[in-house]
Amino acid sequence: MLLLKKRTDKRSDKELLDAYKRKPSEAILGLLFRRHSHKVYGLCLSYLKNHHDAEDAVMDSFAALPPKLLKYQIEDFESWLYLVVRNYCLRLLKKKARQRTDGLDEICQEVFVESAPQNALHDTDEEERRYEVLSDAINQLKSEQQKCIILFYLDNRSYQEIAELTSFSLNEVKSHIQNGRRNLKNLILKLI
């Protein structure tokens, strides 16, 4: 779907960009998309490791181009596009990593808020203690749950990647993560 390499226009990227700046046109964006989407897709795939996410990133990256094309003076479109897409992928990966580790922080926070006195929550030693308790709780999980929790939350692996790395089925991975979260909460309650 995204791998359209056929070059139908003989103008250079620079000529297309100049034409776009004079009169913005979806046709010009379409030409640039067809010309570069296969390279952008490869770049996205190398960062995101997932075909679906890579396709979405290509589409999102090209959808965000119009105002940028008008704003910046671009000398080498391919290099510039590479940087724009790379930065988009890195932001996406950071966002996913934050969401995953937030899941563990939520478990820890929820348990500590429910059980700790209010003034203890603001103590600087308390945060250090939280991570120590969380680490101890993870170490007490069943090995399958521990492996899946660490790969998912700390190594930012997808369910599919965990299944491939561990030889668990996709459903087993989901189950180990779900049960691991529940067991983590119970273990943390016992440890505090």
C-alpha cells in the first residue's frame, strides 16, 4: 500500500517544493509522498518494529508536512524529511515508554496512597522506598509474570515481541501481564 516508488514527474524535489511554496497543492504532496513513502516506511519500521505502527507513522508524518513545508527553507528534502520522520518516531517511542512505565507507577502510587499517611507521601525518602518495594515485588512474581512485566513495562516490548522472545502464546503474554499487575499490587500491599 505505501510502497509506491513509480516516478511520474521529472521535476526534482527542490522544484516541487518551490512550486508548493508558490501555490500549495495536494497534487505536489502526492508526488512527494509517492516518491519518498517507501524510504519513510523503512525508516519508521526500523524504529517502531511494527508494520501497522510504521504505516500510521508514515501517514501521520506526511499529514503534518504542509505547514512545515511553508515554514522552512528546505535545501535537501530527502535529508530533511528523514530528520522530521525520525524525530516523530522518537517522540512516539518516548510517549509509549512513558505510558508503560506510568502503568507500574500507577500500581505503586495507588497502593501507597491507599495505605500510607498523607504526610509520608511528600517525604523524599518515600519515593526511594516505593521503587525498592516495587523492585522487591517484581522479584517475587512467578517467573513467567516477572519476565512479561519486565519486558512490557521496562523494556517497552509489544505483546508480539514478548511472545516471540519467550515462546509464550499471545494470549499467555496478555494473561501473564494482567495477572502480574494484580499480583504486584497484592505483593506491594504485603511489603509496606
